[in-house]
Amino acid sequence: MSFCCNNTLWLDNIDTLQDSTFTVPYVANVSGQSYTFIAPYQRGQIEIQTTSVSGQKLAFQTEKLNPFYRYIGKVYDNQGNEIVATIGSDSYNCFLINTIRKY
């Protein structure tokens, strides 16, 4: 899978101790479909799966994320199609989160 980004949306700073999820602004139109957030990580990649709820944005668990790291990833549906989120007239195919840790 290619990680060429046309437009990247910064989602948020995620506290890996307190925030259990991060949300991608793509509203699912059907419940029960699998989606995967995939981001390069060191010499491999990290994959986080979620199941959609109709009418809600996609929420991914943070438990696989390491603190103090910047992740730039993409979301794919269960057919391997890249998800593009549209906000206003802007379309985003990559999503950036910074993981932090507040003590």
C-alpha cells in the first residue's frame, strides 16, 4: 500500500494514558464494516482495526500506539479501498496524530 499523501489532516494530540480512541472524520453509512488505520512505524507498519457504526465517525483504539511519536496514516475499508474524508471543500487521504503522555 502506498503512503503518498495528497492532503493530510492533523487530528489531535493523543494522550496514550487517558485517551482510549482517536477519531477520523469519515462518517460510516453502514454498521458492521471493518476499517483499518495503517501507518508506517519504524521498519514496518502499525495496523489498527475498527468496526463502523452507521452515522458515526470512525473511532480507533490507541492501545497499539507508542507515546511521543508522530503517526501519519491512511484508512482503508475491508475491500482495501482508501478512505477519503471531506471537510467543506477539502479532501484528506492521510491523517496525522501526535501521541503524548501527560503525567
